[in-house]
Amino acid sequence: MIRGRLLEAEEAYQWALRSGISKGEPQLPVAGWTYLGLGELSHQWNDLDAATTYLEEALKLGKWVGAAGPLAITYTALARVKQA
């Protein structure tokens, strides 16, 4: 994403989800980073509904883990989506 390769980033995030980090209950906490990335991509592409869905899933996983850093980043991303 940082290099502007958004389609490649989306492919990597989708691969991560298909590889099993989001399968089962509970999902692996690392899936939260994947949902965060997909949310930011969706925001870039102005798909605000998808961005909201992905970011809310990232928040759910972040709260389960209790990691402040990822939560702060995700809340900030969600605020930008809501503002848009």
C-alpha cells in the first residue's frame, strides 16, 4: 500500500484471509491487521460501506486482543471514513 500498489495490497490481504487467519471462531488476532488494511484500501477507493465493515471487524478483533496501538490506528481510520 505504501508504494501505491493498491491492487497488489488487496490481493495480499485477501490471500491472508483465505489462508485461514480469519477461519473459525475465534479468529486469529492477526486478522485484525488484514481487516484494517482492507478498510484503508476501501476508503482509498471510496467504498465507504466496505471500509466501515472491514474496520469494524478490525476493531472487534483488536478489542478482543486488547492491544492499544492497533486499536488507535483502527479508530483513526474509521473516523476518517465516517468523516468522508
